[in-house]
Amino acid sequence: MEYIAFVVILSLLVGYVICKVYSLVSEVRRDKEYIDVYQDVYGQKEGSYEKVCAYVNNTKDASYRNKGLILKLCSELDNELDCSETLNELSIRDVFLGKKGHFNKELFIRNSDVYLCLYLAMAKARKKSAFTVLNSLCEKINQIPESVESVEYQLAKAIYNALTEKEDRGLQFLNDLLEGNYTQYFYDKKLIGLYKKFGAATLAYNGELIDDTYLADLNSFAATGIGVNYLKSLDIYDQYQPVKEDKE
């Protein structure tokens, strides 16, 4: 009996390990497919719109599909195409829902890179004077009340206010972000440096970046694919000299 019990337990453990390995392999594959599309769209490579459309059509995972829809939206703005269908399909909230359909903080942190795409999409909408798109993105971001206590949400709101010249144009939070006054919020620690660069760029767009300390950050930001896109969408790219950061 003890031998049988041992075999059963061992079989269950082996089955669990196999499932975990399969899950990890599938996740890596999905990440690679998404990154390939991401890089093509940000690089505005030929055929990138067709590639992102195919990605969205062939992706069943709700989180990755909605990430793809944001990239598709960026590409449509670049090419001055109708965005209404993409906006109707887009559900930012679905990116952060767990298996039981509830907001998942861990999943929020894991997928927080989606906000980088949102910040860029908002800037591109401003560049094209597509304020209906900009307002729609803001509405979708506000449909995630659990995210209000995150840096990601607060930065999105500040960028929206800056681009639409509403409230304080986001100045309070943007300055707090650069000064490190954001400990009351949760956020993806791996991306906080990039968030600060978005914040500095948005302050520069507003003509409110008075501290030259952040000049090096913006020069390095201008050397990245997403930084080039964001700064050009704000019409301030020519003010900076792209400098790649040294990798230790």
C-alpha cells in the first residue's frame, strides 16, 4: 500500500511539473510573438500594420490580444486609418483580470508594460488631433478602479491632463514622480525608471521641465524605440541628442 501511495504521489508531482513547464513554455512563446509585433510597430516597419492585424486575429488569450489591439491602434494612428473598430474591441481591464474574472494585482504588475503602449497611443492621438480617441482611451483607463492606487494609472491620468490641458496639466503628479514622492502607490519596480522618463518628457512638452538633471534621461530616452515615438508625437524630439545608455 505504501508503494502504491508513493507511486500515486510521484505521478501527481510529475504531472504538476509537466503542466508548469508547458505553461512556462507557452508564456515565453506568447511573449516572443508579442515582442516581435511590438518592435515592428514601434519601428514603423513596412508591413507592420498587416502583421499586427494578423496577430490580433490569431491571438485567443485576452490579455495578449488586448495588448495587440493597443499596438494596432498606434499603427492606425500612424497611418491615419479609422480607429473606431479597434477602440470598440479594446478592453484594457481584461488585461488585468485573473481566472475568476476579478482584478489581479500580481497580474497588473506583470502586464504593466501595457501602460507604456497606452502612453504612446495617447501622444499619437494628440499628434493627429484625434481627441475622440484620446478621450476614449482615458475612459477605458478609468474603468479599472482598482488601479487608481498605482503609479501606472496616475501617470496615465497626468499625461492625459497634460495633452488636453485639463486640471493642473498633470504637473503635481509628474513632479512628485521625478522627486520620488510616490511611495503611497503600487507599481512595477522594473519600469519605474522608464515611467520617470515619460514623466520628464511630458513636463518638457508642457514647458515645465526646469531641472537640467533630467536632460541625460531624455537623451537616453530619445535613443529607444518607444522614446523616439513618444518624443516625436509630442513634437519635442529635435530638442534632444539620442545617447544609448551603457549596459553594465
